Amino acid sequence: MAVLKRQPLFPHVIELNYQARRRISCSVYLIYDDDNNWALIDMGYEDAVDECLEIIRQLDFPFSKCVTLIASHADVDHIQGFAKAKQILKTTVTCHPFAAKPLETGDKLMTYAEIAAQNIHLEMPAVKVENLVEDGDRIRVGNLELEVWHTPGHTNGQLSFRLGNLLLSGDNLFRDGCVGAIDAHHGSSIQDFIKSLQRIRASDIEWLLPSHGPVFRKNDQLIDRTIARLETYLHMADFGTCAIDWPLMDQWERELVDGKKPG
């Protein structure tokens, strides 16, 4: 008998922060079928594992029925807890091929675990990846299927997952129009980000379930504004090598040739 009453956001989808009514971690989505087969999308930091698994236990989901742990992408705030959770649950790990190496090597730079300039020094336990999935693949959770979308931009290995009219959308877009961090060494691509957002906008998805913050109804105007903002990033020095050009340099070149003085 379950100790906690299940509070699904949608049929077959429980989000553990919402279930707990407080922030524990990044968004952790528990996808389950009618026979209590289940999978987790992301886990968050290692110190959230015990609490997340205790909630799952009290919701009466048998640990033995965990099909897999799915990484939306290989950032420390999403997957630091995978090694510990995998050991307890005795399950597998699933991710995009581009996310597998950072997961399996515990790469601190690629996962944002190590940002020396900001005095960030986190552990990144390595974990073996059993299942590689790419765009168009399907992940079976009992009698449910998640359709895999490859949605790069924030990272080159970021995935989203479609379940009916829902898109578990990773760090592609948040309710306030923000997007996942853009950083060159981390594998970000503004051009890919725009394409991923355009794909989401063109779809008949009704709800976006992001990896941080509240779930929200897909809003094409919000996506349009976000795309327009990212398009300006392509031409700004602020984004370093993620930008494709810096028009000011072309303007300066012309001014040098013309001998234009300040003013």
C-alpha cells in the first residue's frame, strides 16, 4: 500500500518536486505504466538521490521495476546522482551518444562540474551507459513508449521525449523564455538551439515539461520571441565562438579603409 498519494501532472507522469511540494532537485520525471513499470528522466545532484528514491518507494513503485535512468543531457545538475541511483536501483542508463562519454568518464569540464573561475569544484561520478538512443528511437517503459527527439543547442547531446501531447523538453525553453546556458566548451550551438526551438514550435505538442521550473502550455509567441533573441546572439561578441560573426568588425574595416575619424 502506498504511503503517499500519487500526484501526477498528467496521466503516467509524476514530477518529484511537484509531488513533494518543494524543490529538491532539477525536474525529475517519473514515467510509469499501469503495471508500475517506470523510468526516470534525470536525477539531479547526488545529495538528492536518497530523498527522490524515498518518495518513489512511498509512492509504491517497486525498485525492481525501474526500466532505466534517462539523461536528458550530461550536465552535473541533471546526472551527478546517476551512479548512486543506478547502484541502488540495479538498472541501466540511457542517453544520446554525445552524452555517453561525459557520463562514462565523469568529465568535469563538459558536465559543468568544474568551473575554476567561479570556484565551482563538484564531483562527477562516472557511470556506465548501457543504452544509446538517437532521434526517432523509442524508449519502452512497460506498455508506454517515449519518442526520442534529438534537440541540440544547449548541449550537443540534449534529448527531448514525446509522450502523446507532452514534450519532456530538457533545457530547451523555460516558462519565462530563458533557455539553457550557452557555452562553447560545453558543446553549445546557437544555430542548433534555434533549429530545436523551431521544431518544437512547428509541432502539435501542447505541453512542455522542462528540466527546470514549472510545466507550461506551449506558447508559439513565447517561442518566436526566444528564437528572435537567439538570432541576435549569432551576431554578438558576447557569445564568443558560439556567434557566427561580429558585424562591428566589418564596419570598422570599412571605416579604416575610408580613413574615418571618430565622431
